[in-house]
Amino acid sequence: MDRLTLDDGLTVRTAFPEKYRELVEQRKLFTFMYDLFLLALMVGLLRGSRSEARKEGDIVKVGQIKSEETKRALEVVCCLLPGEDDRSRWNQALAYADGGLEQLWQQFQTLGHLDILRLVAEAKAEWPDKLSEVFKMPVTTESPQPGSRPE
């Protein structure tokens, strides 16, 4: 993925559509299923959790995602994942998202809710190291100084 755009024809899919329906449609913890997908993807990346279960449950085509912020986040992640081509990187993203969903589902079953504050604290502490590991490149959380240029 040399460019920072996802093919609108790609489909967000999962091996666990019933868990998406439970958390989004029944429990109303998220407005859209793609919101849960993005969180699950981030959790999967953070925890190194992947699921290779067969993904037969379609959620939404990328072109139908209404949130530009969500699209941009997905584009950045897919652009950085190692892989031979767009399709292989997208399949990796789907595997990480399902792995993250399994983690979220386990937390939901145990606590009866999702502990978002704990997830944010965990991400803040571990994100740079995990991203460097997954993306095979150094990641920093430091902001560039005003007027400075990357070397």
C-alpha cells in the first residue's frame, strides 16, 4: 500500500458477527460496527492478538464508512502493516481486529462492560513498543518541536 488510501471495495469482515451484533446493536456500546472494528483492531495490535478464524461475516464495505477519521486510521494502519500487497495487509488487519475483538469480548463477559479507561492507560504505556514490533519500524509519541524538520 504505497498510497494512503484503502480500496473502497474492501470489506470489513469478521469471524464473530454475533459478538458485533451483541455489542453494537443490542448493548449499544458503539454507534457503528466499524467503530468497534477500529477499537478491536487497535487492541489486537496492542496485545499482539490475531485470529485466523474464517471471516465470513461482512460488516461494511470500506467505501460505506461515513467517518473520515475512521477511514484515515484504517488507512494508516494498513499502510504500515508489513505485507506483499494491499490484500495481504488488509487480511492482517482483519486478523488483528478479530483477535482484539476476542480480547474485548472476554473483558465484556467478565466485567459486564468494556473498561475503556483501562484500555487507554494500557495503550498509552505500551503503544510505542507494540507498534514498533508490529510495524517493524521505530515509533515515538514525542511531538516534533515547532519549526523542526524531520531528519
